[in-house]
Amino acid sequence: MGTTPSNTSTAPSGTSRRDEILRVAGELFRRHGYHATSMRELAKRLNLRGASLYAHIDSKEELLREIVDRAADAFLASARGVPCDASPVARLEAFVRGHLRVIEGQIETAAVFFHEWTHLSGPARQHVVERRDAYQAELRAIVAAGVASGDFDVEDVDVATLLTLSTLNWSYQWLDPRGRLPLEELTAFYTEYVLGALGAGKGAQR
Amino acid sequence: MGTTPSNTSTAPSGTSRRDEILRVAGELFRRHGYHATSMRELAKRLNLRGASLYAHIDSKEELLREIVDRAADAFLASARGVPCDASPVARLEAFVRGHLRVIEGQIETAAVFFHEWTHLSGPARQHVVERRDAYQAELRAIVAAGVASGDFDVEDVDVATLLTLSTLNWSYQWLDPRGRLPLEELTAFYTEYVLGALGAGKGAQR
DNA sequence: CCTACCGATCGGTAGG
DNA sequence: CCTACCGATCGGTAGG
């Protein structure tokens, strides 16, 4: 507005040019998909020419790799931040909150992580698979602990883990960070839903 | 094998060439994504040249449109086949079974439906959105009926519907039609999980 | 960060 | 269903 030049994307201070490229790439990859996004389009959003991007990055796939990597970091850090000494119910709630927080806080990165990671190849792809497995293992440990303590009641821990992760994972499709539901309310809904699914409260009626 | 010519894709009898193109397109779109699949690659899998495809179809997008359309048909038909006069619990189970049956029966089509429909544009895209909404409305009616009858106990019918659909939708990511779990067993797991999540059995303990 | 440019490949058409 | 071919666009490089 006013006298400022028509620079569409103003960089937040402290953000490197590279971070800005990644941010905009995340937006475009999310909206159009990795392969439907051209480097020229990405450059245009940043007010520069396609070739200039290569002063900051090596390749298009590197962008995807780094976006997916950052999301995987965030999810894994969130899961590993869940206190092991808390009760299974509290741990599950913390896991859910963390998952939703990551999605809400970086919906573009998260969406690209869930939707476009298959377009990675070689070791990068393998690296993603490993971290997804690690994330799933964190949730599985919580479910197993709940079954062991009698707080949960499920027939098959692996299937229960898979279904719970399914419930959480799909949320990137519809969760709107600028939506009406605040994180804590959404966490409460999700937690109650998942706890019921895991058979919590079957023994102890309220 | 034997003396048969090296025709990699043998058409099932009664299947038109066009159906065969759609089938193979579904496989490739699922594996590589819509934009990462070239018409030449598709043609090669069918032992013909890229240009020859256009004797059977008008455009690449038409392929996507028809694949997504067929999947939407299948899901909607499944949901509408659930008997309205059954109990909410039975209706939910039937909905779950139908959903899983569609995915298991046509995993390629279903995966493309969930993953690639955003690459449709204009009226085709709108058409998909309408049918997704209709499918969701079918599930919502079941959840609402269960709440009304006292069989289910949820705080918010819309959120509960959304989370249940999330649990079901993600299954295209991992469900393996050639996997160990037969449909009925998987249906039983899912149904128990979702019924618990919806608060069924909270009042009446078994 | 720019201009100029590269070879490759894309979806699709013409004409048989 | 083929050969031959089209304009457009792709990711990326050279050289400044």
C-alpha cells in the first residue's frame, strides 16, 4: 500500500532468501502439486527469473526434499516431546495435540509432506519412510502402554495404531488454521473420539 | 508364457480398449501421479504409440475425469445401498464395509480419486466436490440417527462425521487388497473402532 | 540476480 | 492404429 514498491512477497526479517523460496514452494506444491508447479512460476512469485533460483538451490527436487524433511522433523519432534512418564491417556492427548499443532502451524509443509513425498526418489524417499515408521512407533508405544495398564481395550494394537494415525493424518485435508475451532477445542474433540475408539472408559463409566 | 506373443497387457475378454486404457491409466496415475505420467508412457504399457491413444480418448484430463467419476459412483452407490431402516449400529457397519469393499475392489481408481482429483478443473472438479459432500451427508445421517436413538453419544455430529470419514479415507494409503486381512475381519476391526469413537456402548455395557 | 540459450519432453494434430 | 510433426514448456546451464 502507499509508496511501497509492488513487491508481492515481503520477506519477514531474519528470514533468508532460501527460506522464503522454500515457503513459497510449499504453498505452490500444496496447491498445484509438485509436478504441476514450474520453477518459472515459483520464480515469478518471488519476483525473479527462473534461472535465478539456482543461485540458492541446486534442483527442484531439493526443494521437495527439504520441505518434506522439515515436516518430518516437526512431527517426530512433537511425538518425542510427549512425556513418557505420564498416563497413557495424557500421553495420547499430548500426541494428538502435537500432531494437530504441527499441521495448524505449518499446513503447507505438512500437506506437501503427506501428499507429495512419493515423488522423492532414492535415499531421500527411504529417509521419509523411516521417519514415518518412527512416528508410528511412538504412537504404538502409547497404545501398547494403555493396553498394558488397562486404560485402553483394543483387539489388535497394530491395527488400532494404524486407524488412529489414519484419523489424524487425514486432517491435513480439511484442517483450516484460520478456521473457527481453536487448537485446544479441536484437540479435545479428537482426543475424546480416539480415546473412545481405543476403548478407554469401557471399564470405568462416568 | 509359451508361444504367446510378448503382449504385456492382455485384455480381459468383454473389456473394451477404452476400459483397458482407463485401467492402465489408473495404475500409472496412482503410482506416479497424474502430472508425472506421460501419455507416451501410458501408450507404451498398452503396446502402442502415444498418438494412437487419441483414437479412443479426447484428452489426458478426460482419463482423470472418468477414473475419478467411476470411483465417486462406486462410493456413492455403496453408501446409498445401506438400508435406512436398519439400526444405526448396523447402518454404520454396512457403511464401513461398503467403503472398504470399494477400496479393496478398485484400489487404483480409489487412490486416484482421493489423491489426484484436485487436478481436475472447472465443472468436473465441482462435480467431484458435490459427490464428496453427498457421501459425507450419507454418513452424517447415520451418525445423527444414532445420536437421536441414543445408540451413539458424541458432542458434535459434524465433527464426529468428519473424524469417522478421516479414519476411513486414509485407508487407501495402506490397504492392500492382497494383504492378510480379509474384508470381513477388517470391517469388524474398523466397525468396533469407529463405534467406540462414536460412544456406542457407553450406556449399555457388554 | 540477469539475459540468452540448451536439449528433452510434453499433450496433441494431420493425414493416412 | 501408424508415421511425422507441431508449438509450448520443462528443468537447468553458461557466462556475466
